[in-house]
Amino acid sequence: MKRLRSYLETLAIPILATILGLAVSSIFILSAGVSPTETFSRLFCEGFGSRGCETIDDLLFVEIEDEDTGEIVTHFAPFYGERGHSIALALERATPLILTALSATVAFKAGMFSIGMDGQLVLGAVVATVIGYGLPDQIYMIAGIEDPDLVVGLPRVLMQITVPALAMGAAMIVGAFYSWIAGYLKVKLNVNELISTIVLNAIAVQLVGYLINFPLRADLNNVARTHRIDDTAWLIPFSRGLFDNVEWFSGSRLGIGFVIATIAGILIWMFLWRTKAGYEQRMAQGAPKFAKFGGIPADRAIIRAMLISGALSGLAGAIQILGVERRIVDGFAGSATGFDGVLIAILAQESIMGIFIVATLFAGLQLGAINLQFGNIPRQLGSMIIALIILFTSMEDYFRDIFTRLRLRLDPSASKSKRKNE
């Protein structure tokens, strides 16, 4: 019963936080002269609804008029994917968030409050971009091929497997090395990882900005950008590959990147909870003195954690380029995807399953907030709603204290038992 009660309380906290966030944001929405009901309906419909979604009720069941007969047909909204579904777009946006949240979780589990995911992500993205367009060009030149479209059959298949794999592998190596710097500074010189990762983030962002505007710039477009990656480096989305006839994926670039993120989540869970190395990391976080006197090599655990953390962030940058953007545009380094990943890891309480849920919800709310403007609603209201929900979600201890007081009021025997124990 205690475990069930704990699970129910954990589940109730984000629900209660969402309700309070919406309630408080209603005050600001009304002051802007907009209907809260209309704002919330559009926010959730644009973030998680199917085509034709207009109200909160349409998130579960949506009524669509049949074009041939004119009859109103009721569909189960999550599976109704005519002309695409918003959840597919939310999962596309959630993919790099999942990987950066996993990256933050691995570092946190070693007692390292690292927020260097942004720097590692953008450096991984740059490396993946250069390999994505540079390596195929070198192969074509060596093979004497002037038209890449002439590469067909087995050679093309091999390139479609090898080039993305090399790009992602190189991005992971660069991300791991950049994260290792902060770990090394912590272990050898006792430099606070929060400070070092902030500085490293700034260096990486400025470096990437310079590379995009000068040596890697592809043309004289108003906005600086790199060359586009070759088709053989492209992680083809489901809508153009495996599920090209499934309308649910239409309009999204959801693809193999999400599958890779899912596999990464499973591997990280197994590493943290089913291996000796993972146990060392958890001890380094939860009981550092016990770990030290118990002979657990905490320094080694920290370095290992930072290497894995950086590799995951570098992979996030590579997937974002190879599967979504296909090139780096000036401003990409300021997307703050890594920082959002840190926030998601904290909100999910470093739970692997929680990361997938929170990342998807976060991505959907972001998507809905962006699309508010198409309903003549200021999109800043959407960002404010998200911020308030996050604020209330972070008040976990306060909510648990309220739950404890209510339980003691409703169950006097539990109150007497608690006083007796004290």
C-alpha cells in the first residue's frame, strides 16, 4: 500500500502542477483580452491533436465530415492521422531532448551537475555536417562520379549505412571529448563543473558561429549556412521511407533518430541499474563518502559518466542534422536544446521512462505555443503557460508535504503512529 500510495502521489504531482499552471496563467490570458478556453484548446490541439481538433475533447475523439457522403464520422483522435498528426511532430522535436536529458541524467548520477549539453550538441552537429557533405564528395571524386544520382544499388545502400554511422560516431567522439574536459578539471583540479560547463558552452557556441559564418559558409545568402548534407547521409524520415503510405507521419521528419534515442534510453537504464559501473556512478552521487571508504573509484566513475554524457549530447546534435535540419544555419547554436534537456531530466527526476514522457509533453507544449499565433493569440502566452507548469512541477516537496498533511488529517491513527515514532 505504501508503494502504491507513493506511485499515486508521484503521478498526481505533474497533474496538479499542470492544473495550477493553467489556472494561474488564465489570469494573464484574460488580461491580454483572450479567452483562456480558446487559448488552452488551441495550445493542446496544436501540440497533441489530430487534424480537425478544436477543443480539449477532440484530443480523444474527433468528429470529421466525410467528403463523399457528408456524414459526421467519429475517430479515435490519437490514431486518426489524415494529413499528419501533431504527436508525430512532437516526437520529432522530443528526440534531441530525450538524448540531452539522458546525457544530463548520466552526469547527475555521478554527482556531476553538468549543464554542458549545448556545447557538446553543437560541436557534434558541426562534425556530423562536415562528414555528411564532405565524405560523400570525396568518395564521388575518388570514384570519378560526376552525378551522385548515378550511384545506385548496393554501393548506394552501403553509403547510406556507412556515412550516417561515421557521422554519428564522430559526433559522439567530439561530444565525449568536450565533456571529458570538464570531468578532468573536476577530478584533477577540483574545478566546479557548473562553472566549467558554462564556460565550455560559451566557447563552443562562439566557435560554431565563427565556423558557419566563415570557413564552412556555403554561399552568400542573407543567413549564413553550411552546405547541405548528401542524400546518402540523410536519416530518411518515416514519411518518406518505411511508412510513406501512412498519413499519420505526414509533415513530420520523425524517423530513425527516435528509434536510436529509444535504444539509447534502454542501454542507459541497463548501464545504470544492471552493471557494476552503473552502481559505482550511483554511489558517487548518493553516498560519496561511503563510495570513497568502500573502495569505489569515484574519480573513474566521474570521468566515465562525463564521457558517456558528452557522447549522448554529440549524438543528439548529429541526429538533429542528419534527420531534421540537413545543414546548420546561423542561430542553430542558440537553440538551447541542451539546457531544455537538463530541465527535462530534473522534472523527470532522472527516471528513464519519465524522460520520454516529459520530453514528449514538453515538445508538444512548445509546438502548441509556436502555433498559437496562427489563431491570432500571442505565442508568448504559450511560453508563459509552459513556464508556469514547469514552476509548479518543480515544487514537488511542497506538494508531498501537502499530501502528507491531508493523509494525517484523514487517518488519525497514522498521525498517532507518527508522533509515537518521533
